[in-house]
Amino acid sequence: MGKFIKPGKVVILLQGRMAGKKAVVVKTFDEGTKGRQFGHCLVAGVKRAPLKVTTKMSQKKVEKRTKVKPFVRYVNYTHIMPTRYNIPSDLEPKSLVSDAQMENPEGRTEARKALAKVFREKFASPPLGKDGKHDGGVCFLAKKMRF
């Protein structure tokens, strides 16, 4: 069986606090590590998705509704479900979060702030795909799950 969970793949988390949330795989650890001796991956996801914005809304309201609350964490492979979507290569998943940032709470906070800025920018103006339409991965990641 081939390896299909690769960096840049959009996944849905199935277990834990973030169950039902969407995330992007940043780095995979197929053989596990010393601290986690099972296959897992580092994911960066959207805890609170941006809300719909219309032209009649004031600038203050638009700012508030376009805020994104991200999260970063290590997740077991058995607790994620891959989707058909990938994020575009210009977003570069490895640049979102590093292992060094995940070692201490200050680093994780710094990573979340940087991630919120990147996600907010990409969600506001999603990149175009080859066919001239918006890229499916970023649009899918930006929408709230309805279930």
C-alpha cells in the first residue's frame, strides 16, 4: 500500500479535543519518534473558521468576522481522515510550523500567531488553480464543517 498522507494534504481530525476540525499535514513521522512510538504527523489546523462577509458590513465587523483561530498539534494516524484536497505548493506546509517551535509553550504560541496571519491572508484571497477557479484545498479548509 502506498503512502498517501503527505505534507500539504488536508485532513479531518476524528478524535480528541479538535474532533471534526480540518487541518493540513505539515510533517509526517511514519516510524514514530522516541517520545511517540507510533505513526503520527504534525498538523496545523483551523479551530475557528472565518464567517461570511458582505459588502454592507462595516470595516470593524469585517475585521472581527475574518479572524481565524488556528491550532498546531501532533496527531496519531488512526485519528485522522484524509480528504481529496491538497493546499497549493506556494503555501509550503513545512514553513508553517517547525519541530523546534513545538518543544515549548512559547514556541507553540508564536507558531499559532504566525499561522493565523498566513491563514487569514490566504482565506481572504484564495489562490487560483490551473483552470482559473479558486483552489479547492484552501476554500475547503476555510469553510466550517456542517454536521
